[in-house]
Amino acid sequence: MIEVAHLTKRYPGRVAVDDISFRVNAGEIVGFLGPNGAGKSTTMRILAGYLPATGGIARIAGFDVATESNEARRRIGYLPENCPLYGEMRVDEYLRFRARLKGVPHSKLKARIGEVKERCGINDVGNRIIAHLSKGYRQRVGLAESLVHEPELLILDEPTIGLDPNQIRLVRSLITSLADKHTILLSTHILSEVEMTCRRVLIIDKGRIIASDTPDRLRRRMEGEATITAEVRGPQADVLNALRALPGVSEVLAEGADAWTRFTLRANREQDVRAALFETIATNGWVLRELHQEAATLEDIFVSLTQADKPGVRS
Amino acid sequence: MSAFLTLWRKELTTYFLSPIAYIVMIFFLVVMGAIFSLLVSVLAEGPAGVTVMNLLFGSPFFWMTMLVLIPLLTMRLFSEEKRSGTIETLMTAPVSDAAVVLAKFAGALSFYIFMWAPTALYIFILYYFSADMAPPDPGPMAGGYLGAILIGMFYLSIGLFCSALTSNQIISAIITFAVMIVLFLTGLLDYVANAEWAQTLSAHLSSYSHMLEFSRGTLDSRPILYYLSGTAAMLFATVKMLEARNWK
């Protein structure tokens, strides 16, 4: 559905998108993840046909967004960041205007508008002036607008930004429910959002794609080392030495001054050290109060990929 | 074509949804009404030395009003879209940049003509209530309206271009006003300068004297061409301005 090859966007003195290439297949929900200013919006604007690229090619359903722009645009439902709408119009009026503009035939107009309003839960505000709506409703009007011409592809730029938690949940479930009919590319800087809604993640930083995989697989790649936390009552120095001696443990930190000491271990995930750790403590007659191993979150991956200068997990 | 009509309709509707349009229209009609009553009082004193229509279209009050009102009509067109971000949804719909520019221009021009429409009542009044004198000629009348529309087109297209320059309505209005003032005053150059080039320049550019000509019923092809080509150039520049959308 989306093919991007060597796409580059340069502004005077700054490279916003630096030679990125990726594909999104029909039916996928792909999350575009990156810190603010990473180039997410710029990429999406190029795909939507708003900005011209400096170099490279982007195709939507086989149509080049630069040379066959109108064909490509017909197949895209684009919701820009902050969901811009005409505040002085009424919801129905706006949807009718946009549907006509996008070439929905007159005979289908009413049915299409009815359907997207139903789908986005804005049936009860059709007659209201957009400027008077709450942010959550406005976001849903924006989504309804992007759906009105039955596009094959939805490009949603930060669809949940600025919403309260309830509204976020509503918009998310709406997006998930759209996945059966549409291919979706959504951008966000909220990690949990990607984990909840997307089947694939593209991590972008400083204009480059630094990882592309499912949230699960990305997590597993990070899991070479596990972080284990244990709270133990016993002589701190002895326990520390005993833990360091365990096979597979690379690093142990101790904190806590009272009887209980909290140990944080970095250990090889392949050989689960938890059983050995328990035995060591039991045989020495110390007491164990807490023991758990943290699964790497997407957050860890994100931080390690975007902050360190190390090569990261390229795909 | 249908995209153009949809956009044009939306632009025109938007005028009627904003209070500024009503204020502009009321202001315009008050001024025109005052000019008309002046005209009637001149006529009441017997046969006038000037053409009736010259009084209506050539009045300094009329020009001051035009120079203030045109920026108010055009300042919103692109600036507001840029400020609110709707420019992004607008320019990513399957329509060409040229269609968007033309629709906005057509919307502004339609409102401008709509604003003029009530003044047709003056003609009606002159025809039916001035029993003892000859009614005004249709020629100068048609010429006057044609001039008003031609000059309006040019100035509106200047305003449209200026609103594509900035996301701030006020700045857009001020630039439009400044450009119009410069153009208008260049047209009056022959009042202050005697050099030949100044005379020629002002003869070509003076909307004021063009309007006097039009409302005398004289159709000169030079000013007509000037306004039409000027409008086309401004619209073209606006399209180019939009295409170079490297703004953030």
C-alpha cells in the first residue's frame, strides 16, 4: 500500500527526513514512533501530498505522490496533527463539504456521511458548530472526515494528542476497529499507544528509521540481558559477593541501608538465574522477600535506540 | 470542475458565517447611501455639470471605502487556513492548487458583487422618482458597474496573494492595504509631478481616472486589459506561492 524509497526532505540548514525507505502492506496497522521533531509529521505530509520531497520516491497504492498526486490523494484519508477543522461550520455541513470535495458521488453522499458519523459516534452532534465541540468530539469529527471517501489508507498524525484518558481510549478503540477495512499508518510519541494498537512499529529518530518490527519481536531483541530485582535480608557484603559469583550475572548493584537490601542484577536472559539465586540465599540462611525479572518494555527499546549513539537494532 | 464549485460555494458561505462580512457590507452601503443622497441633492438643484454616474463612482469617499474594505474581504482567505492548519486538509484533498486559488477568488468576487447589488436600487430610484428630468443613460451606468467589477477583481486578487503570504490576518490586511495605496497614489502622480513619465505612468495606473472614464460610459481597452491581466498575474503568483509551500 505504501512504498517509500530513499525519501529525503531537506529544509535550509536542516535535514528533516534522511533517506528513509519502508513498505506498508495492505491491511497492516503500522505505528510511526519517534521523539518530537524526529521527522514523523514531515514524512506523513509528504505521503499525503502536502509537502514535496527533496529526493526519493513515495508511492501510495502504486501511484507516485509527486507525479500522480490526485490519484494517490483519492486513496488517502489524512488527519493532520491537532486535527484542523473549520470552526465556524456545523459538523454535518463540514462533512458534506469534505465528502463533495473528495469526489463522493451525490447519490452516495447521505449514506456515506451517515455511516462515518455512526462509526465515529458523532450522530448526536451533527447540528453543532464545530468550534463549540470538545476536543474529543473534534478529533472524532476529524476521523470521520478522513474516512468519508472510503480511502484504502489512513494516515493519522498523532490522533490522540491532547485528549483526556477516556477520550484516548475511545479514539484508540475506534482506530483498532477501522483496521478490518483500511490500512493504517499512525504516528505517536506515546509508546503504550503503539503497543496497544499497532501490529508493526517503525521507530524514527533524527530523520532516519532505526528499527522496524512487531512490538513483540522488538522486545525480544532487547532481551539479551534481563534485569532482576531481589530484596534480601543478610549481611550486605556477603550477599553481594555471593550474587556476583552466580553464573550468568554480569553486574550487581545494592541499595538500602536497613536490614533489607535491594539488589539489582543484570544477567543473561537465556540461563534463568532466578532459581540459582534463590538456592544461594536459602543455603546461606538469608531471607528473600522479593524476586522478579523485568520484561523489557517498548520504552526501554525506544530509549536505547534513540538516546545512545550505538548502532541500535537496524532492520 | 465539481471540486471548484464545491470550494466556491464553501468560500461564499463562509463569508456569510463571519461577522466581518456583515460589517463590511453595512459600512459600504452606508457610505454609498451617503454618496447617493449627495448626488440627489446635486440633481435637485437643476442640471448638473458632471455626469450623474461620475458622482457615484468617482467620489473620494467611494475610493477611501474601497481601499479599506477590500483588505477586510481578502485578509482571511489563506491566512486563516494557515493559522488554523486547515490548509493541510485543503491542499491534500484531490484538487489542484489552481482550483483552490480560483475558488477563493471567485468566492471573494461573488461576495463583492453581492455587496454592490443593493446599489442597483439607486438606479431604480433615479428612474422612477425624477419625473421632470431625463433619466441617467444606461451606458455610463453599465460602464460604472463594469469598472467597479474590473477594479474589484484586480484589488481582490492582490488581497488574495497577500493572504497567501502570511498566517496572520492583520498582517495580510496591512500588506494588501499598503500595496493598494501605492498603486492608487501612483495613479494620482500627475497631480503633483509634471514630468512626462509621471503623466504616462499615472494615466496607465490611475484607478481613479479609469473609474471616471468608465462611469462616463467610455470603454477604453487599455484599462480593461490592465485589470484583467493584472488579476491573472496575481492569481498565477498566488498559485506559485502555494506550490512553494515550504512553510512550516
